Amino acid sequence: MSAKTYEVRTYGCQMNVHDSERLSGLLEDAGYVRAPDGADGDADVVVFNTCAVRENADNKLYGNLGRLAPMKARRPGMQIAVGGCLAQKDRDTIVTKAPWVDVVFGTHNIGKLPVLLERARVHEEAQVEIAESLEAFPSTLPTRRESAYAAWVSISVGCNNTCTFCIVPALRGKEKDRRPGDILAEIEALVAEGVSEITLLGQNVNAYGSDIGDREAFSKLLRACGKIEGLERVRFTSPHPRDFTDDVIAAMAETPNAMPQLHMPLQSGSDTILKAMRRSYRQERFLGIIEKVRAAIPHAAISTDIIVGFPGETEEDFEQTMHTVREARFANAFTFQYSKRPGTPAATMENQVPKEVVQERYMRLVALQEEISWEENKKQVGRTLEVMVAEGEGRKDGATHRLSGRAPDNRLVHFTKPDAEVRPGDVVTVEITYAAPHHLLAEGVVTSVRRTRAGDAWAQRNAAEAAKPTGVMLGLPKIGAPEPLPAAAAPGCGCD
């Protein structure tokens, strides 16, 4: 008898992406196997890991649930589960609007999914269980990681900020930190399995330590990562300017495997709007951080999040954002048009900006950032870079006979395929010959290929998946290093 299959659909930020790895691990630990890529709901269990931050998140969820309803009616035994931030927020509403859903669970109790599915099957009725506080740190749960050579490592959950546009603290709860020893033990175990790049993950990652009473805990953690043999690259997302202290900058600059990359959410360049957002910094402070980072790490690539059209934003306020973008010269920016989020203070503020005004400002901002991104990328031409090879990042690689990967500063690089075998996780040395706004090209001969333990891990994983008999494991996982998500799913929900 073939094992039951599952599919997990993920919406939102990198916290949700990592939670979905946990959900997949839990289901596989319970005996399920992953459905083939492109199954489109043709699985025994379909799990929606939802986001409450994105615009029309609820409409998207109910539309997708509606499309699955007739499929479920034709397939006795099929189950549908809804988790994540929208489930935490809407709770019983989901079952009322979509009575064919079997399980609704929240952000604090993802570990209960297999039990709730079995309970729904036995009792033949929907199971809704929403914990009000974290039951167990997610990192204690089984995990099916999407990459053999790069991994997310969660260091905290929740957030203590009160930004007026953000509902995440209400859904994820107050910040709770993991013990440093537990984090480092997880990283060491990952490295032993072949992982060579890790991304430290938190809703407000550099506030790490506030829950355990150590204001320098995050910089100490970065330095400790630098001592782990075999760990080549360390990244983190997403920090908050309020907590970005000089000791963190020093740790980045002085830790060899800390990558010259920083995602620093701006949200607005206007002091007036930042105050209305309850952001605890102002334009001068933000630009001061950028200046210090560039002084300590000259080749650092800095990205950001920006919200256009927050309630009360005037043309003068928007011009302050444009000024900050010109001064900061971000490598790229995840830009959002403000839209109301029920349950947030900003949703009831006066002076909501007309949509056509927001759209016009948004287009001006995108055009400016596109110009800056291109100019900054052109500065990379002629540089020799070490690129960690990835899979699935170059959509046209097959047609162009190229491979793709990430430079230390996380810029995407497409390079000429060398004669020697190159696997995801391996490292190549290339010279940049051309720059586009969103990628670099290395059109010459690859200078060197360094086969790595990470590449070995990728090869072994693929061989093991291919060797499994039909019906036990269907399809291959998507392998790829954690990367910046597209604008619709930027780091930290766009609200850090």
C-alpha cells in the first residue's frame, strides 16, 4: 500500500517558509510522503501555511480553498489543513466560510498538525486548535529542509515592537529567544550533514538577547558562528534599526564567514511618518547606520523594505523617502503600497492616501531604485567573486548554457557552465563582465571550481531520493539556498 501524500503551500515571509519545513518534517515523521511537484492539490493532505500581512490574504486563501472543495468531494479521505498567521487571526471563521476544511491550527502549535489530522479523521469533524502562547520552540520539531547545503536557523520567535501597520506581534506573540548553546548545536549538526551556509532567522533578529538579558547576545552569536569549522557563510534576517548597535557592525566586519550583506528595513524616510508608524528611529539615525556599515564593510550590499502611501503621507514626506533612497543607495528594495490591515492601528487612521496617489508614488520609487540598483551592480563589473552554486535560480540557464549562484553579498550571478562537473553547494571563482539591475553575468571562463562537502551532500541527497521506490517518495524536492523572496513575500513580512 502506498503511503499517503502531502502538499504544503506557503504564503508570506521567511518565518513561514521555515515553519513549512517543520510542517513537512512533521508529516514525513508521521509517515506521509511529499506529493510530486505540480500536483496542484492532488494529495491526500493539503496544508495552507498562511500570512495575514499581505493584501487580500484572506481572499486568496478562500479562493484556493474553494477550488479544492470539489476535488475533496470526489476523493474520500482527502484532508485540508489551514495554519499560520491568518489561521491564528481568523480561527473559527475559516471553518464557517469553508466547512470542508478539516484542521485549523495557529502559529504557536504547528507541532500538533499530525495529531489534529488524525483526530479529524476519527471524529469526522473539523478540529480547530489555536494556542495563545508558544507550546514548544519550532526548532525542536522534525524538519524537511528544502536545501541540502543551505539552511534557515531560527534564533527567536515573536516581536516586542508595536509598529502601527503590523499585526505580527499579535499573531506571533512577544519575542522568545532560544538559548545560544541550542542554536550553535543545531548549526554544528547542520554543518556535519554538509550544510555550508546558514541564515539566522528572527522576526526582529538583532533584538536577540532581550529575552535572556544580554544586549550583546546577537553580536556574540555571530562571532561564535565564525568559529564553527566548515561553516562558510553566515547571513541573518531581518534586523531592526533600533537594535543595530556598533558591536553588531564590528562582529559582521571581524567574523570571516559573516557575509557582506545586510537587509535593513527603512519603511519610510520621513520622520513624521516614522513617528506615526511607531518606528523608534529617524532618517538621520538610519543613514548613520548605513554609513557605519559601509565604513566597516566597504563592499556590503544593503537592501531594505519601504512602504509607500502610509496614512497621512504627504508629497513632502514621500520626497524624504526618495532622498533617503538616494543617500543610502540600496542594492535592492522590497517596495509595498500601503493597504489596510484589519486589527492594526493604521487601518483606522485618518488621511488615508488615495490609491491613485499611492500608485503614482510607488512607480516613481521603483524607477529610482531600479536606476540605483543598476548603477550599483555596474560597480561589480571587473571584480573576481566566489559564487556558491545554486539550483533553480537561473530560469534561462538551460537555454543559455549557464549556471547560477550567489556572491558573498548575495547578488545573483549567472556564469558560463564550465567543463568540470559543478554541483549546487560547490563554489566557483568568476570575473563579472556585465551588470543588469537584478543580476550579474560572468561570461568568461570559470577561473576555478572548488568541490565542497555541501556539493557532496547535495549529490548524496539527490541519489537517495532517486533510489527510493515509487510510491514511497514521489518527486524530487526543490533544492536551493535561502534567498531574498520576491517583493510580494519580502523578508520579515515587510514589517520589521
